[in-house]
Amino acid sequence: MPRAKNVPKLNGVAPVFDALGDRTRLGIVSRLSARGPLTTVNLTSATTLSRQAISKHLQTLADAGIVRSRRDGRDRVWALRTERFVEARNLLAEISGQWDEALKRLKYLVEETKD
């Protein structure tokens, strides 16, 4: 079976989907999206998790290219990297388009066999 043409793109954004598959990390992304850049302390205060646990989740998000940080005194300020979401959205749009085309072909095939 031939490989799908979007496999290289999928490999590029798979870490994004993998990182967002965790409820805590998805919550962190949601907070950063709604409120803008936040410190590790601010992100920790909204949960029952320890600062160390939140830091590990943030590092996973950073490794996936979803967030970036900068030092601010003794803390880090975390912000979203929106370009990674654009890449993921573009891939999902391409996959959606492929499904639309497949459904059109199926509809055509079904309608042709009725006659």
C-alpha cells in the first residue's frame, strides 16, 4: 500500500498532538491562550499539582514546540508558539479535505450502482 502524501507533515506535528493528549497540558495551553504569557508560579497556582510537576508538563510542551519560555528573575514566563498550532490546523484541514473527497467518491459510486 502506498504511503500517504501527508506522512512527513504528520511526523512533524505528531509531537503537538501527543503533548496535547494530556489533560493537564491541554489545560496549561488553554490558560496561556486565554490569558497570554504566564509564569510557572501563576500556572501552578491554578492547579493542585506541584511546581515541579507543572515544570515537567511545560518542558514536554516546549519539547513539542508548543510553548517557549524566558527568564524573569527567579521564575520563567511561558508563552504559546502559535505557529505549531497553525501547522497542526493545516494538517487537519488537509486530512479533512481528503475525507471529503473520499466521501464524494463513495457517494458517486453508490449512486452509480443504483442505476
